Amino acid sequence: MKYLCLVYSDEQLLHSLPDSPADTECMAYAEAVQGSGRMLAAEALASVQSATTVRMRAGKLSITDGPFAETKEQLAGFYLIEARDLNEALQVAGHIPAARVGSVEVRPVRQLNP
């Protein structure tokens, strides 16, 4: 089953706390998950300041600079993994280096019905 691990952190603190992971540690972890055969995709995201939010309401497109919502933590990146079950996905997510200074939301990927 596919699971999406969404990595959230406070952008202002992500790289400044004593437990903050370096990019090399994050890349090494991604390579380890890749080596285990569970990695489908993983990417770090640019700053939330570079975000653009798109909405379609009543046939009208609205484009707004910035993130969808003001929050303490921002989406920093993701891992799309293949795992036997939620427990295995949680184990993978718990070892994502950024989980030490932020949080990781784990969600099953839902198949669309044709």
C-alpha cells in the first residue's frame, strides 16, 4: 500500500535547532529507504514564501501569492513510500530526520474510482 509522509516544520527553526538535520543526513535517510525498496518518491520543498494558492470557485480562477493558510508549521517536503501496512509506514516516518524538529503526517494514498 502507498503512504504519503508529509513533513511539517517551522521554516524559521528547521535548520537552526540543535537537533536540526543537515541536508546530507536527510539525503542519506532517503537513500536508505530507497535501498529498502520502499521509496517511490521524496522531495524537499522550497520556502512557503514561494507558494502560490489556486482556487476555482463558480468557474472563476483565483490565484493568491503565498501559502493556503497561516500556520506555525509549514509543509517542508514529502516521502511517498510503499509499506505493508500503517505500522510499517509509521516506522519509516518516525525515522525521517526532520521529525526531530517538526512532525510527519502519514496518510494512505487512496485509489481513485474510475
